Amino acid sequence: MTTAGRGHTGRPLKATSPEVLAYVLVMSAAVLRVLLPLMVLAVAFATTYAWQQKQRAAEVEELDAQLLSSDLPIDAYLDQGFAAWLKRRASQ
């Protein structure tokens, strides 16, 4: 486009540095228009994943603390019914 405009007006066909800068900025804007939303989406996914992992760890820590602070005998932990109860409790 620049060369056609320059050729019809009799100016040299070489683009000046402001014209080159304008074309570079337009191309950069086109690339950013695609990449920026993808980057925001990736950061949102990573943040959500980290938050969920932190929540799961907190839940496991709380359950462990409750179990360790209770007065259950060691045989209760070996009981299969108790193991099933723990699995149900953890899934809630």
C-alpha cells in the first residue's frame, strides 16, 4: 500500500521509518489480539488449579488433624469399616 501511494505521487518507493513502525505496530496488535486472551486464559486455569490443590490439601490436613487429635485406639484405624468411613468422609 505504501509503495503504491508513493509510486503514484512520484516519491521514492522506499518506506520511511515512521511508516515501517506503523506497519510493525499494526502487526504486533494483530498478534497480541490473539495471544493476550490465550495468556489470560492460561493464567486463569493455572490459578484455579493451584487454588483447588490448596483447598484439597487443607481438607486433608483438617481430616488428619481431627483423626490425630481424637482418642481412638490404634485398632480402630485397622478396622475395614473405619477405612470405609474415612473414604466416605473424605469424598464429602
